[in-house]
Amino acid sequence: MCETPTSATLTDPGGPLPMIMSVSTSDPTCEMLNGSLTINTSGGTAPLQYSADNGATFQMGNSFSGL
């Protein structure tokens, strides 16, 4: 079994913090980049942006693949 720890940080300098309502994952096959992650949130100030690389880049969509 392959495992990689991860974390999420929510920030919203313009208003209330969004809440993570659920996270759906698809586990990768060992040594392959075929996993996925979808984060469902509520609240916050639109438009929300999401990052899967510790804030280096952001995207508008809440799904990540190739993980």
C-alpha cells in the first residue's frame, strides 16, 4: 500500500472562512499518478480557489487528478 500524507489550509482574507463539507478521493496505483481528489466546500467569499501543491499554484475547480 502506498500512502502520502497531505493537509489543507483554508484562507479568505476578505470574509468568513469556507468550510470543507466533504472530500472524495480515488487512491492511486503505486508509483503511478492516477489518483484524484475532489473537495466540496460551503461558504467563503466567491470565487474560491484551490491548490494541491501547498499554495504554489491555484485553480478555480475543486477537483484534482494525476495525483
